[in-house]
Amino acid sequence: MKQVEEIKIGTLGIKIERKKIKNMYLKIKPDGEVIISAHPNISTESIMIFVKSKKNWILEKQQKRLLAPSNNLAEDEVLFLGYRLKCIRKFGVNLEVALEKDKLVIYGPSDLTEEKQSQAIENWMFKQLQRKVNQYHSHYWSFFERNGFKPIEIKYRQMKSTWGVCRPTRGIITYSKQLIHQPEPFIHYVIVHELCHLLQPNHSAKFYEAVSTLLPQWESYSKQKV
């Protein structure tokens, strides 16, 4: 029978599930709850040392899950481009993530930890966002080139209150990493919106004229978010 106990490390609450397993496993549920699975013979002190070594990663992961739209996701689901994808584990020599129809397949060894799996999914999502952003920037950049703009720098951050920030004088546009959860039309709109701030650093009528020139359907796209 599974034994459950709870401990606290500072403000961090940890649920420990005792099972007859060889290794110790760390899981963070969609609501941020932290669960450690460990053999009954492993001491609570050893578990606390293990958790402390992962504390920064746990807090970062909890914050990202709070920022990401949950959309009532199950534990084994992620939100990608507005779609719910079920995560499936399959054996593989190397750790890889692949989109197969409506599923996200994680290939890896049998001892793949929750931490490494989560990181692999996160890295895959970030690469997909970079591809989308680069695709749209390349599509629209000839317009800005004709208007005398030099190439800009694109950055990414976890941002709570905005999808993007354009700094025209510095030639930098920063996008929220959370954009990858949104439907593609909304991502398209955000990219055009930030690009147009290179022309107009405000939200004046001239700014929206520029947005309309590049993306006539921007009002419809701006509403397509989860």
C-alpha cells in the first residue's frame, strides 16, 4: 500500500509518496504541487537534501505553470499553439521530443526523470516558438528594410503582463516565452504589433495604420487567444 507524508522546506510544501521503487522521482503537478516518490527505506533527511538541490528548478517550474494558461489541462497534457496535446512516453536511446498527430511523444531511456522530461518539452516548445517568430520576421522584414531599418535583435523572456516589448532605439524586440501556448493567429498578431512599434513607439492612429497595412485582419487575430 502506498504511504504518503508531507514535509515543508521553508515555504515549499512537499508530498512524499513511499513506493517500492529503485530510484527517487520528482513530479510537479499542473497546480504546482510537488510530489516525491521514494522507497520506504530512503530517509526523510535524504529526501530533503534532494529537494533542496532542486529547489531553484522547482520554484522556476511552479512559476512557469502559474503563468501558462491551464485550460483545465490534465497532468499528462500541454498546451501548444492553442491545442491540448497528450504527452506520451516511448523508449528511445536518446532524449527526443516529437509532435505526432495530436500527441507529443517523448522518447528516452526507461529511467528518464520527470525533471529531464519537463525540460525536454520546454526546450522543444521554445524552439517551435523561435521558428514561428523567425518565420514571420523574415516574411515582413523586407517592408522595414525598404523603410531604412537595420536588422534587429530578438530576445525571449518569461513575462507576466505582456506578450512582447519593442525598444526601437535599441533595435530589440523581446517576446514572452508563453506565446507558444497561444493560437497561431494571435502569435502572428503579436509579432506584427511589436514590429510596428519600430515605426511608431506608441499606440497612435498612425501605429494602427501600420498594423492594418501589414495585417488587415489584425482585429480578428488579436482576439484569438486562450
